[in-house]
Amino acid sequence: MAEAADIQGIGPSPARRWLRRTAATIIGAPIVAVLLAGPTASAAQTGGTAKAPTGSETVDVSLNTLAPSAPVKGDKLTVSGTVTNRGKEAITQAEVDLRVGPRLYGRMSIDAAAKRTGYVPGSDPAPLGGKYTVKLAKLSSGISQDFTLSVPVDKLGLGDDGVYQLGVSLSGQTSQARYDHVLGIQRTFLPWQQEQRDSRTEVTYLWPLIASPHVTAETGSDDQQTPVFADDDLAAELAPGGRLEQLVSLGSQLPVTWVIDPDLLAAVDAMARNYRVKSGDTTVAGKNQAVAKKWLTSLQAAVSDGTVVALPFADPDLASLAHRGKNVSGTLSHLQTATDVAGTTVQTILHVKPSTDFAWPVDGAVDPSIIDVATSAGAHNIIARSDSLQETRGLSYTPTSARPIGGGTTAVVADAQLSTAFQGDMSKAGKSTLAVQKFLAQTLALTEQDTGEERSIVVAPQRMPTVAQAQSMATALHSLDDERWTQSLGLVDAAEAKPDADATTSVPGSSQYPKRLRSQELPTQAFQDIKSTQASLNNFQVILARPERVVTPFGNAVNRSMSTSWRGRPLEAQQYRDSVRTYLQGLINEVQLISKSDVTLSGRSATIPVTVQNRLLQGVDHLVLRLKSENATRLRLNDGGAVAEQPIRIAGGHSQSVKFDAAANINGQVQMTAQLYTEDGTPYGGEMTFTVKVSELTPTVLLVIAGGLLLLVLAGIRMYTQRKRANAGGAAGDDGSDPEQPSDPTPDTGPESGAPSGPGEKVER
């Protein structure tokens, strides 16, 4: 443990530190000289080509497991891993050693130690040696070799409680350097807390259940309105081993606060029943009901006695709303709606009452506009992060998370280092182990900070952890199960904790919002698209007999269009918005006017039929059909006006023929325009135009026709008289009866056709 004197901030006196540093420097000087010479010779041999790793970076050392992660007296520490020779030469007489460094004081010293690479003679501690070594006769170039080191904790030379640096190194010889020297080293941390502390840190760990949107705005025509999914990818996440299944399975064994997107619950609840999945231009029946039911059952059991926080429905992007959407009229009303339905959705499906008083901006990054938008929907607690709401008063410790920021709003400031501890690729065991050990070291170092009071710390990890990330998070939290230096706390209680009077409460300005996050926001056009869709929906729902069958699925789809999950996926976000708008427009077009061909009107008065078709599966009402004559002098409607209106009410799947009375004054063509309107005067659908040809019979024409008819009658009488005279013997006399008159034709009252009128349609009076 002589090397402990070389680490800044340890216990020994300055004199002892100087003596140890001097001795280490003298002993290490020859080795340093050789190591410095080694790379130079190697570089000369390669002739300027890409260099293979040399010196203490020749071998990659991966620490795959370290158990127990936080040992106590009497334990045996077992470290297993892999060494891989990345150099060009074989390594002989290799040894894998365990090195225990000095105690580290403070979180900054842990961060500095984590950044170190390579072996530094005189700074890195000596190996334990002896029987706590793994010997490898030869490690060829490119070859990996597993190892396991087991050491009783009392042989590690640990002193007072605290965080110690732990290293595993490989030493050996090469053909270019035939002496023992360190060729690879990996460092980690070993928390050492033998007994439960009198003062412990309260830790709140958020456990998010959030997924990308999968449900479309489309529903089936049945009474249950069977939902239609864009794909069946959600099933893979719910299945055993899937991301969401693992989150529930792991979280059920942990003291965490569940942070849930109600849209995910609604989607899985729909899958547990009947659902359909889009397949090209059609849909097919979904087949993963059993998977969905099992996941919901597991989640219901997991949250039954825990803390549950419901985010607004579909987890809307608060920063995008604040920076790009709030100036588009009507946008913030969607956030209010998403908040209103959140609690009901969670309580209905999970049978627990969630807290809906929290807003969680992306990565906890805040500025005044984000705070304003979040609180506009009723949230009083904003989950921020310490790299956004930064300390400006030079505190030497980590303050309690809860901070009053004015207006009755509390910023719950998550610790940035702990919250980002498990980002990146955790699928490699070596990286996961390092992340777990550093997380534990940071929590112990945080607890050791001398503040005189217990503090409450919040950890808000990434929104959608991978399976490997979730497993690493769970491993770290299980290491805190015995609560030697921490104790768990729910988020609601954390938000109510007594704030630190010296902690910053100043919200950073908008110019300090991270550029990386701003570049991922939904564009203003996205909110313009949403506004247009909502306007069409508002106009459509007022004519429906059962508007709730349309308002609910489309309202949810609009909320999904604002989801945080679209960040980094602008094309997919646009496609989703387009699909919602296209499907809605298709439904609107199901109520339409049937095109008419030109109409011929004979006589001074007649009726003009206009057909309205409803191909929806529900009735429509509160519509008005307006017919307009573009030349009222030539053709008047109803009581002599240019415009006539009639109410429309049509059952689902039917058509209605509406007849307008018309009166002609002058012969010629008149253009007519038919248009549907809602009762408030808003046009519905497109207008339909057709031409009426007025052909009135004048008195002169009637006189000529009458004269012609008279001549025909006289001619007939003459022919009859001649035929009578020609008959021999005469014929029976006239019985005095009147000639039979033809009856009036029966008017055609058959059903109206949905097809356009035929050419040259003639309307009789």
C-alpha cells in the first residue's frame, strides 16, 4: 500500500507522502526508460504504417464480473474477465494480478481515476502477488484468455470505509522486451462500507415504461372499434426476453418509482383483446393476445404496492412544444388533454391511482419556456437534471434534489452522473461491470460528503433503456439492497423533501438549452400539420350521430404525433402525421354530393333533385345542403331567391335525394352550385356544379301545335266518313259514348341511384 501516498487527498502525512513518492520514482525509473524505448523501436520497425498497441496498452483487460460488488468483512472477492493480446508479438511468462489502490475522497477523484488509461509506474499500486495471481505461459497475438481471481477481502488491505480503486493488470515479456513489465491494465472501484451508516442518502430511482407509438388512428367498424396497429413490433418487446418484459421483470424486484406512458398501457390493453395489424393496403388479425395479457398481469402485480407516476398520454415532447409549438394556436390544448386522460388510463388498466403531477422534459433539460409549458397543463413538479439546473454557488457537496423555482413549482433535479451511468452499450460484460462499480462508488462518495444532514437524490435514467442497460441498472440497485449507505424513496416523497437553502433555484435561459437536443425537436411544420388535422376533425365530428367513435381514436393519434419518441426520427414522425391526416380525410369524403350531368327544364316550374351520399357506418346529421342559381333572373329557386337550403339527415350506408323547387323566366343555360355546410356555416367537402337548360314553351308555339292537332283531327274524321260510306249495308249507329282518353302516366318514384345522372337529364314540372 505504499503507492497510496501518490494519490492526492489521502490520509498519510506530507513527509511520508514525499518519501514514498521518491522511493517509487527511483524504483520505477528504469522501467519507465525501457517502456519509453519500446514504442520507439516498434515504430521504427513498422516503417510508418499503422501501429499496433504497445506498452501498457498492448493487452485489453476486460472485467466481466466482480462479486460481491460491495463486499463486507468476511467476504471473498471474485474477479473474472478476459485478457486479449492486441499486439503483434506473443507474450510469455504472463501473470494476471489484482492491484488495490488507495482510498479515493470525493466524487471528483472518482471521475479523475475513471479517466486514467495505461499503467503509470509509481502511481499505480503494486500487485497483491503470491497465490492471488493467474499465470499464463503464453498469450499469442490476437488471442484471448479468460481468468478468475479470488481473494479474501481481509487480504486486500482495505482501511476505513470508503471507495477504493481496484485494478487488474497483465504483466509479461515479449521478444522485444525480455523482462517483466505491465502490458495491460483495467481499473474499477470497490465500495467498502462494513456496517450501516448512521446517516444515509435517500435514493429515488425512476423506472420508465415508455415505447414508440404503434397504434394508428384507424379502427374497425364493429362496436368495439377494434384498433389497428401500424406493425406488430410491440409484441417482441412484450415477449419473454424483450425490452419491456425485462423492465417489468427486473423492476418488480426493485425499490423503484414506475414512470409510465399511458399510451403504452392503452396499446397493450388493446392487444390483449382483438386487434388488427396493417399489411399493405389491408389489415390482418393480430395474434399476440396471450403475450399482452401476461405482460399486463405481471405489471399489475409489480406496481400494486409501489409508486406510479403517469406521464401525459403518449409522452409529448415538452421542449418541442415550448420552442416550436406554443405559437401555433391550439397546440397547448393537446397537452392539457393528454394530461387529463393519463390518470384515468393508468388507473383503469393497472388498478392503482398514479400521480399526474410530474413533467419530464427530455434529458431533464429546462429553460423558462419549458417550465411554462409544463405547468400550463397542471404539473407542479418538473423532473430536471443537474447538468441543466447547474450549481452556481460552488457547493462542495451534492444538494437535495427538490428545489423551489417559483410559482408553486418544484424542480426535482436528478443527478446527471448517476442518471447517465448506464448509457451506451451495456451488452458487453466488461462495460456493464465498470458502470455498476462506478455507480456504487459515486453513491457512497456522495453519502460520505459532510453536510450534517441526510439528503434526497433522484436518478432519472434514459427514457427507453435497452435490455442490457436495464439489467445493468438492476444489478447496481440490488447491490444497494442492504441499505448500508442508501435508502429508497418514492418520487412523490422526494419532491416534498426539505430543499437545501444553498442549492441553486435559478432556471437557465433559453440560450443555454443544449444545441444537440434543440436539433432533434419536432419542427414548427409538425404543429401546423397537427392544427390542420384537428380543424378537420372538429368540422367532421359535428355532423356525426356518434362522434365519440371518431374523436377518441383521432385525439389519441394527435397526441402521439407530439411524442418525445420521434426525436431523431423526423421522417417516421412525418409519415405518422400524414397517415393520420390521410385517413381522416378519407372518412370525411365518405359523405359527399353525387355528381350530376346537365339538366333540361321544360315549363315554367319544376323540381331539381340533388343526391347526398353517406358511406359511413353511422348516421350523419346537422348538415345543410345549399343550392345556388348563378342567374336568378333566368331561374329562381323556391320563393324567388337565388339560394335555397334544406337540412340533411342520412343513416349510415344510405343516400338521400333532396328536391328543390325552381321557376324559369327566360330560356337559356344557368349554372347551379350545390354545397354542403355544417350548421354553423362551415363548408363541408367540395362544391358540385351542374348546368340547367331552360326551354319554356311560348304562346305562339302552343298555337302552332294546337293548329296542327286540329288538322290531324279533321283528317281523321274525313277518313272515317269515307270508310263508312264504302262499307256495303252500312254499319251500326254510334252508341253515343265518348272516345276513350289516355290516362296520365304514373310518376316514377323509384329509389335514387348513387351513380351520376345520365346525359341530357330532363326535369319535368
